[in-house]
Amino acid sequence: MSGPRHYCGVVGITAGHNVVAGLQKALMIIQHRGQDSAGISVFDGNAISTVKDAGLVQTALPKERIENLNGNVGIGHVRYATTGGKGGMNAQPMIMTTAFGMIALAHNGDLTNYEKLKTAYMAKGAAFQTDSDTELIINLISRRMGQDQDPVKAIKAVMAEIEGAYALSLMINGRLFGIRDPLGIRPLCIGKLDDGYMICSESSAVYALGGEVVRDVVPGEIVELTKDIVKSYAPTNRIPYAHCYFEWVYFARPDSVMDGREVYEVRKNVGRVLAREHPADVDLVMPIPDSGRAHAIGFAIESGLPYEEGFMKNRFAERTFILPDQAAREKAVSSKMIPIKSTVNGKRILIIDDSIVRGTTLKRLVTMLREAGATEVHVRIGSPPIIAPCFYGIDMKNREQFIANKHTVDEIREIIGADSLGYISIQGLVEAVGIPASDLCLACVNGKYPTKIEGEEHRYQTKLTDIL
Ligand code: AMP
């Protein structure tokens, strides 16, 4: 699949006051979902104005660029840097002028039938400017509105056409909609503010704005928010959902609650399960910050072992995962994480990370711990072995990059230089998340995809047809 990937965060606010500051604050809270670019669009009663650019929220939306923006309805987006095209070019929200006014869209997820739909519509004369599935969605909504003029009917028709992962914050002139794909792959929740409502990828942003979380957007649901009410166009039938387990294990903030399950609690459960599945005779348990922290706390509680912080993370270091070559990634890990010698020296240590993809991070960290004097280094992992690419918005798309595809667990242990290595089992992971396996997307660890992917095993899903 070409084109930008959407491993991102979205927000939408409607209120009795200017929402610009609220949008900016919410984006800062969900900044971990994307650091490549940020943007906001607001409707001032006449038109939609947009500010977006490359960089963190602070850089992309500086005071001088947003202080003149004004609107009581608006949406925002943070975008993750991946290989599909970095920088301001791909920043969202994406805006288009249509016969029905201006449409602004912020998208988290990836459409799996994007190429097919794009080709089909191009054959009918449609023209596209980008390689982005976000543009396709706006285009389809506009076309459908041309038939019916009713945005909800148009969205519903588009949802019947598109497949894959999409959590959308959509503004048509001043009307604000939140939309979640029928599988509920990416999160989206509704919050009540003092004098309005919001939607956001993560609940922690609602609390940061002084609001209360109302509920998650139900998979397959369209919500329309005004400052006074939330209208719901909810599915009447239910298909098995496919919530992405990796949101809880790695991606989301620990203080967010998604689909009824708090991330911090789930991560602690992961640690507890690991302690039962792969106990170890060690002196202390150490997290790999940041996502490994709650996992390690759970392990320490369950095993009764002491918990220590033995790695200091340089919070200003760049993301190592997305660097283009192995040497650069290894070098970057060394400057990102530094062991605390007094904690490590002469100790038998157990470290926990959320996942192994290529093995780069752990190979380097295990070596650094030994150099700092650790006598034994044991490794536990909060995801089962990752063996299959993600087509739903997580940046793991190349089968070749997965170390677990080429090596057994014992070979991986040897490659990373650990004394022992234990991955959580799929069953243990499902228990830790606390949602039945039939409602989780586990494609990257079991190879079964919730939507049809060419050449891949397909986990059967009934298509949700009567959405409204
Ligand atoms: P690797 O070093 O290639 O084994 O990648 C695993 C490390 O990268 C772990 O420390 C994870 O926290 C992190 N990680 C895993 N998946 C992703 C992703 N899709 N994007 C960014 N970081 C990730």
C-alpha cells in the first residue's frame, strides 16, 4: 500500500465559545499519537479556516498563527511520521470546497480498499490530488451529497463502501460529526464540556479540557454534535468488533479509557500475566520507559519482586522506530536510553517492553545493561510475537521486518543477548485486555485480518449494512 499512513489522533469540539484554544490543548494531550504534523480547522459562521503545518503542536500551531482564528465549531488532527510522506504536505485536517460548502476531515486509520475504490472512481472521471485515503473519503461524501444533500445519508452510504480502519472528525460547514468504523478498530469517544461537546481519539483529552466522558462512539456509529446535544445514528445490528489490542499495550496514553478498559489497568494486567506465564528468579524488575512502566509494575506486584527505574529516557530524543536504516536506529537507541549504573550494577535484572518488531531496541538495551554491570538480563514482552503487517494504521507493514518471522523465540533470545525471553501468550493478552478475542484485532500476532486483505487470511465479518 502506498500513500500516507494514518497513525494519528483526531479531535472535534462544538461549544458556546471560541474552540481554538480547546482544540490546541486537546491535540497536545494526544500528541503521542502523532508528531509529524498538526492542524486545526474552525468554522466562523461563514467559512472554514485552517492552520496546519509540520512539527509538534507547539510548532505547527504557534500563538501568532492561531490568535486570529475564531469559531465555535472546529476539528483538529495530529499525524504520525511514517514512510508515506512526511511534513506539512500531508498535514490534516484536509479541506475541500464542494457544492454543499466546505468539508474538513481529520482521519485516524487506514482504508483497506482505498486503491480499489480510487481506481474505480478515477475510471468514472474523478480526479485526485493526493495519495491519501482521507481525500477519497471527502470526495465520496461530496459525491453522495450530490445525490441526496443529506450529510448523514451521504456518510452512511460512504461507510457502506469504504473498508478498514477509520475514526473520523468531520465538519461540513458548521456541522460536526464523529464517525467510527463498524469494526471499532481505532478509538473515538464523546465528551461533555461546560457549554458544549467534543469527540476525541482518547478520553484523557476530555478530562484535560475540564469535561466528562459521555461514552465511546459505538463501532459503526455516526454522531452529530451540537453545543447542546449529541445525535446518534447508531447501528441496529452488531458484528464482531476488531478493537486494536496494540492501542492498550503500546499506543494510547495510560490514563485513557477506551471501550471501557483503562490503558494503565490493562498494561498492569499484561505484567501480571507475564509474571505468571514467565516467572524469573531475579533481583529486580525494570521497565523500558514509557510504555513498559505499567507492564513492569504489574509484573512486580504479581511476582513480589522489587520494581526499580533503571533506564533514563531522553524525552527529547527522536523516534528511533521510524529511522530509515538499522545503523541509525541502533545509534539512536543508545542516545535515547541510558542505564542508571547504581541500580543495575551486580544485579540480575528483568526488563519489560511492549513489543519486539525488528529486535533493534532490545538488542541494544540488553548490551547496555551488561556494560553497566548487570549479571543477568531477562526480557519479557507485552505483545505476542509480531508476525504479520498491520493494514489498519499502525506503522508495521513490512513482513520482512519482523524478527519473529525468521527466528524462534530461543533464536531471538540469543540475537538480543538475553538470559531468558518470554512473550505474553495470545490467550494471556486477551485476558489482560479484558475484551473477548472475538472483539479484538489480533491480526499482527495471529495473521487473521478482520477485513478482506488480498493474499491474507480473512477473519469472517458480516458487513454492517443497516447502520441507521
Ligand atoms: P524494534 O526495536 O524494532 O524491535 O521495535 C520495538 C520497539 O519499538 C518497542 O520498544 C516499541 O515500544 C516500539 N514500537 C513498536 N511498534 C511501534 C510502532 N508501530 N511505531 C513506533 N514504535 C513502535
